Amino acid sequence: VIERLRKLGCRYTSYPYPGNLDFSSLSTVLDLAARLDKAGGLMRAAGMVLTYHNHAMEFQRLDGRTALDWIYAKTDHRNLQAEIDTYWVQHGGGDPAAWCRTLNRRLPLIHLKDYTVLGGRPSFAPVGSGNLDMPAILKAADAAGCEWFIVEQDDCYGADPFEALAQSYRYLSSLASK
């Protein structure tokens, strides 16, 4: 992986999705944290940064903490950084701005996507058209040292994905001009 990333000129990479892991098991979460810490140490030695991209499942509570809390508590901040996904934090019951503050100096990347409810079900939304307090999230991420604000739209529910990106861009641009 390190050699492929070197060829591509990538400094950052992310562990995107821990499929088939039992997040109701603390030992499984701690094992994942240990493996991420080890991989992150190898990446750091190569001048790269490993980040962790969350979903909702990491907000399951284990011994009084969320699985995501355990992952960051049991890894060296130099070996594992964060790539918070605003939609999935909200979907999991967390506060995206609070997570940005929690991960101060450990948040080089953030996935911005908005959260709304359509037909009684949680849904993705272009940035600025959902229920998240994007100005507060952006302020907290910026204060935490975030370098890359990445608009990610998993599903547009019938809308043109390029229009959803354009809508997100227009919204973010309007905030930047204030």
C-alpha cells in the first residue's frame, strides 16, 4: 500500500470501512485499534498519514465509551488521524462539531455531507440543504487544524450527482465569502 501511495503521490490514506467486524465486542474494537496503530506507525515511518473514516456503527457504546472513542484512545495520535464523516457521526447519534473539537490536531481530513430526513428515513443531502449546523462544523474543523474539506455525496436519491456537488459548492462558497 505504501509503495502504491508513493507512486500516486498521496500523503494521506484512510481505512475506509471495517466490514465484517463486530462493533458490539470491545475486544474486537481494541484489536482493530491495535492493528490501525501498527499500520499507522508504518505509514508514519514512510512519511504518510493513516486516517480512520467513521460510519454510524462506531457510535455503539462499550464500557461507557463509543467504539470510536476506544479507537482513538488506544492509538497513538501520530499513527492514526481522523477523517470524520459528518453524516455518519450524526446518524450514529454524535455531534459532528464536537467530534472535530475532540480530535483537535488529529483531523487532517473531513467528509462533509449533510443529513436530512426523507419519507421518515435518514438521507444524505447536499451540503447546506440538510439539518447539520455546517458553519459550526466548519469552524470546529478549521480550529482543529483540518487541511482537506471533502464534499462526499454517497447517494443523491434521484438527483443528478453533479448538481448535488454544485449545490454543495455554491453553499460552501457563500459561507467563505462571509
